[in-house]
Amino acid sequence: MAAFTWHGCTASEHAVLNFGPLALIQPLLDQLDVEAIIDRHLPPDPQQEFSHGQVLRLLLLARLCQPTALVNVAQWAEKTGADILSNIPVDKLNDDRLGRALDAFFDHRHSVLGSVTAQALQLTGLSLNRLHFDPTHLVLCGAYDSTQARPELPDPLVAGDAELPPAHICHGYNTDRKMIQASQLAIVDEQGAVPVFAHCLDGNRNGHPAIRETFDLARHYLRLPDDLLMISDRGTCSVEHIARLYHHGYRALCPAQWQDYRTLYDAHADQLDWQEASYLSIEQQRRRQGNSTLPQDHYEIAVLRHTLIDPTDQAEIPVRLIFVRSTADERECRQRRRDNVAKIQQGLEQLQAKIQRGHPQCTTTSITRQVTQLLGKRQAARYFTWRLVSLTPEEQAALPPPQRGHQRPTLRLEFHYDSAAAQADERHDGLSVLVTTASMQYSGDRLFTMYKEQNYVETLHHQWKTPLAVSPVFLKSPRRVEALVCLLELALQAYQVLERLYRQRVPDDAPRQQQRMTSEQLLRVFQVYGLLVQDTPCGRVIHTTRLSSRQRQTLAHLGFPTPAQTLERILLPSPSQ
């Protein structure tokens, strides 16, 4: 046990602080040099006693350990000892001071993200040569009367952080919930994902402006390598996006809308060379390893060279189309078609019987409405044609007398099911297409595997919104909302860097559970770790407690200092400091 004296705010005579996850997060942020980077980018305010880097670093500690509203940060810091680590007395940690730090951070948000990313890359040894992009939405509550739509931004985007207004908090598409869009750029490999950049957009924007603006900002604030390959989802794919990357010397890989390439597929279907893909989902790997009786599905791919035309200058862009067939999707498509066909056919037959009985509410308008609702937007609806035919007096007379409460029908419903069209569509079941400008050093099989790793970015969104609680946020100013979102991108990056550092140091022959250790599991190891605080005439004396064997092993594995070493460096600095 070590003891250190710290002159700060008053406390009880004897107190126990749950230092907890700070034992991991504090040295992690030290290695990322977050405080110094923020202070280099944000101009100092001579009227402030503590730098913006100190304040925002403490806010990061709070979000990584126990997300809470700004008004509760001081109370959390006092209970955990975070005020000691940050050298900021609790009475100075009001929500107004935290808000002013966020205001200052807003004007340099992307440049700080870029600088911390450079430090994270140096720490982990990762490269930016393959980036995955994916947007998500963040829901907010409240009026936000001051929020305004962001003006149309130029292409390419050249505005600096201070000239780039905050994202418009507004209703998203097909929803009444107020939100903003947040895009993520991340490094992805077999060990998971590490975020490297984020950008906020208006709540009603889609993937096309999101990837354009994020790419422009990333070019400005990150050192993108010449061999960059950017991977994204279907909502971002367009000829304009592919051409933009191509003209900058970068490569794209993204799935396209099937209807855009269906005719091309039909023209070359007989000449395609299909091969089984090496990629298997974790579930499919388990089924094979355990000899499961469940279906053992797989993917097949076929590559076709093609040329796109840049709509801006009509230049030709050579691409490869990677057609993908999923046996699971193929089976699901056919079952869904059969179910929908049966449901539509049954519904039409019931309407036929209803009309034939002479139901009093069967009018042309009501039947048309019911048929339209039955067909809906189902793809199977296009296999059916129908019409209402007026009965002749002779046809009406030939019908049996109507039942009580009914009347003689004046119409009949006729419909036809085109089984040949349904059968012809089966050739497209389970098919999708990827478009890429990647160099030939990447095979179609390798590119498909890279694309399937896009799921790791979805995991980042989950981490962002749950353990780090990026949503909901309790702020009134759109500037502060976006600043906090960007700050939480730093928190997410630190969260994933912790996981990556641990996994990189695990031996190849270690148990899989240890190889797949997550940040959530690592922080849980330090859920309980206490500091003893005692008031003396000389000030507060901080006593560190004994680490458990697992806590000590975890710190040693990561190469992190113990809490005693961390506090010694902060509270007993060398004379040179």
C-alpha cells in the first residue's frame, strides 16, 4: 500500500473511493496523449484556471467509466477520485465549465480527432490503407429551437471546423423522432474494429452526402495512404462516389442496387465462372465443426469486368463486379415468394367468394381498395393481374338467390397468376453485387471477405450507444451536442484501442476466450478497486489498496502502470516536472 498527499477540496475524515475502471482508463488516455493534443489545438483561455484539455479529459474518463449527464460529473469525480487524477477540485467541475470546454472543442473537433488518431495508430501499429464507412443515427429529445439546417456544402468540402455549422437536429426520414446522423470511419480486420474519424450531419440526410463529406474531411485531417481502399454499404454506393475516390487515386468497394445490374447479369449469366467463397459466418463455422444437422450454407462468387462512366466528365472507370449468391438468402427468397404468392392468392379467392355471395358492401371502390391493400408492396404482387367485370343481366339471373342480408352481385373478380414470371425470377434468388475499383492484387474472394467484415462497424455503433451512452444527451445547444458526439468518438476510439492492445499481446496459442477479450470484460475486472482517503493537517492522504491477482495480470499484460505508480507520477512529480 502506498500513500500520497493531495491538497484539494475537503472530504470526510475517512473515505473510500471506488477508483475502479480508472485504473485502466487513466494510463490509456495518457498513452493516447489526449490532454496534450487537445491543449495544442484549443487556444488557452487566460480567464480559466484549468485548461480545456484537463476538463475534457475528465469528461472522457466519466463517459468511459460511468456515463452521466454533465451536471452529475462533479459528483461522480468526487466518488471515484477522478478529480485527483485531473488535479481539478470538485467545486470547479460545474456543468457550465464543462459546457464552455465543449464550445471550444467544437471549433477544432475534426483536427483533434485526426491528431488523436495519429497517436492511436502509432500506439497500435495499425494502418489507414483499408477503411470501413458506415453512418448511424443519434436520437435526441427536446425542442432545439436554435437548430438550423446546415447550408449546402461545396464539393469538395473545404470549410474548416469553425466554419462548419453544427448538424441540424430535425426529424429523420419516415419518423417523428429528432435526430442527427453520425458517420464512422474505422479500421477493420480479423481482430475487430478501431474507429479513426467521425462526422455529424443533419438528421434528414442520407448516406450519399455522409460519405462525400466524411471523405473530404478525412483527406484533410488524416494522412490517407495512396493505396486506400474504402468499404461502405449499399446506401452510399453511387457512380459519383466511386469516381470521386478513383480520381484521387483511391479505391472503392461497395454493394450496389441489384436492379442497376440485373440486366447486365442476365446478359453474362451463362459465361460467369462461379466459385465457392472462403468466407463463412461464425454460426456456419460452428455448424461445420459440430456436425450440426442445421443447413450448412455458403456463398458463391463470380467476377465480371465492367466499365462505369463518370457523369461529371464522361471518363471511363474500370471496375470489377463481384456477383454473390447466398444459399441461405436463396432459400429464404423462394420461401418468402411462395408464402406471399399463397397469401395473395388466398386473399383474392376470398374476395371472389365475398363478391359472389352478394355482400352489400362490395362496390367497385371497396374491392379496389381491398385488392390494393392485399397486394401492397410485395414483390410477388407483380405476378398477379386482376380486373372487376360487370355481370350481364343473364349472368345475374343464372345465380342462386342471395342469402338473407345479401343482394344479387353485379360484379365478379377475375385474376391471373403468372407462374412463368415467378419461375423466371428464381434465377435471381439470393443474388447481390459488389462494385470495386480495387487493384488486382485483391481477389474477388478476398474482397468479399473484407466486405463481410463491415459488420464490425455495426458493433462500434452498438458500443457508442450503450456502454458509452452517446444517446440520449442532455444538452440544449446544437454546438455542444455535436461537440459531445465528437468527443465521444475519442472515447469510442480509446475503448477499442484498449481492446486492440490487449489482443495484440495475447500469444497465438492462448485460449480463444483470451484472444477475444473485449474492453467491456477488461473494465469489469476493475469494477471494484478502492482508494482510501484520509484528512490530515497537511492535506488529504491517498492510500492505494492491493490489486487482485487478475487486476495485476491485466495491467502487466497491457504494460500499464499500477494505480500507485500513476498517483505517484501525478502527486509526486519529479523536480524536472
